[in-house]
Amino acid sequence: MVVTGGSRGIGAQTARAFAAQGANVCAVGRDRDALDRVVADIGSDGGSAVAVVADVTDAAALAHVREQTETRFGPVDVLAVFAGGQGAPIPTPELTEERWRQVLDSELTSAFLTIQAFLSGMLERGTGSILTMSSAAGRQPSQANLAYGVAKAGLVMLTRQLAAEIGPRGVRVNAIAPSSIRTERVAGLMPPAVQEQVAAMHPLHRLGLPDDVAQVALFLASDAASWLTGITVDVAGGRITG
């Protein structure tokens, strides 16, 4: 399997979770040192993984990822399109055209290009599972910047339309929409008191953990979800978006 955004947070934990179940994992990101740490963690637990540094907004770089993965592990049957993370609040009057384009490229265009890099092989084999990473910010208005919310909402429709298009050819596509997840980045930026306030907004009264999302990814990619496609799973601690 291939997971983009695999150097930290949800992507890294997803890589670990799949490797723990016996999958050969390619972790993709831009930070070589962080990727190497993820691969080392997987190896120390007896798993099999490789790191590939790539800019997922670059189609040529993604073609290289596919080549490297197929050379090492063979055809890719699970693709977790998890790169992103550009949701920092920006008042819309201050959101420049440059930043708008950057966020949409990072969150939405990158997903399209990543899927394009691997889709033809899945269609030829008549099997595969693609997972996209939306967000609670793509399900209802939030404090995230406007471009991020639009991009994450776009991923929900990308998932639905692509699932309808390629379902007859044996490939499934599902989205995951996490709410507040306590990644390393969030823990560093959000003071404990604020974390408690945000946790209290969710019926389960805690922040999510990267493994909460990774376990949903495992399910959606598994045979247990073989009749699920085109859906978005809100991993939101009971904070239903409607």
C-alpha cells in the first residue's frame, strides 16, 4: 500500500497500522528524516516499509513513487491519499490568490494527481481501494481557512463521483473526515487548556488520536468493507456534521 502524508500524524500512524497487519508499505512525504523514522519504527516491529520523498503536487514525482513502489513490492492495491494539512485559520479578506491556489493544490489537486498515478493499474487488475482524506472542515463551516474548507468539501465529491465511475470496474473509493485529532503538530500548537475545551465539544469528550483514523482506514481498505464505496466516514467523536 501507499500512503501520502506518511511522515507524521495520521499518515504515519496509518502506515504503521497497515504494516502491523502484514502490508508492504510505501510512506510518501517531503521530510526524509521523518519518513526514515516511520520506516525504522515499522522495521523494528517486524514490518516491511520503504520511504519515498516526493512533492505530491508534481505528477512526475508521483510517477516516480509508483515506479519505486512497484519495483520494491509489486502492484499497489491500497492507496491512502492523506497528504495535506493547510487548514490554519486565515480571515477570508486576508486570503491572497497565491495562498488560495497553494491550499487547493496541496489539498485537492494533489489528491487528483496521486489517484491518477495509480488508478490505471488498479483498473487493469480490476481491484483496489482508494482512501481520501477530507475533514470536518469540509463537512460544515469551521475556523479553518476558506480554501481548506472548499478543498476538503471537494474531496468528498471527488470521492463520490469517482466511486460511481469506477465501481463497475472493481475499484472502491471512500473518504475519511476527521474532526480534532491530537497529532504531534496539534499537541505542539494547542495549549492543554484549549485541548480540553475542544475535547468538551465532542460527545466522547476527548480529542481523536491518529490511530482512531488509521483503524477506520484499515476497515475501509479491508474485505469487511467490500460493499462500501463513495461514502465519507466522519471520525469525529460523535460530533455529527449532518
